[in-house]
Amino acid sequence: SLQGAGPGDYRMYVQPFLGPFQWGAPAVPQQLQNAYLKSIRLGSMDILSEGLQLAGASPGEIEIVLGAGGRLSGQVTNEKREPLPNVTVALVPDLAFRRRHDLYRTSATDTSGRLQIHGIAPGTY
């Protein structure tokens, strides 16, 4: 429910999936670990891509959809196949989706060079 929002352009944030100043992986509750923010729509308008434009009247119902995401696990090694601890790995969406900051994912390797990334939206990275 939006109350007291005057006419203007807005961005919507859905914590913990999409926040205004979010660095690193979001702190997602256990039951939502593999979910991702699939869409935010107002009728045919894609609010994730276009933002929300209010003209004064009630815009109608906003639909927020979470999807079941993929998982990535692996190990980072050097040229001698030795594990590399404390390395940050970034998953960057294809150029067409780079404005969707919620699709970026990062993970740091553990002491064995292993990493896991959860909640990956379908697509090319």
C-alpha cells in the first residue's frame, strides 16, 4: 500500500532482494535463500525496468513476483590447481539486464577455495 505518495517518478525496493544501497549478498531468510525477484508489475508496466510513474490518482494494484532461482557452486584454484581462499567471485548479468542491479551476485571463497551462490535468476551471465 502506498500512502501519501505524490505525483512523480519512483523506484521500488523489495528488501532483502533489492535495496537502495546494497553491497554484497543480501541477508535473505533461510526459507527464501534460493528465491529471486522475478518481476514488479503495474498492469503492463515493468516497474523493475521502467520505474514507477505516479500521476496523482491511485495507480492500481502492484504485483511483486518471486521466482525459484538457480544455484552455483564451485572452487577457485590457481594454475597449479591449488585452492584460493578469500577470492570474490561476481556473477554479472548479460548486457541487456545490467540495469537490474538485483541480478548481480557475489560470493567469497572459503579457506578451501569453495563458493556457493544462491537465488540466481534464469538468464545469461
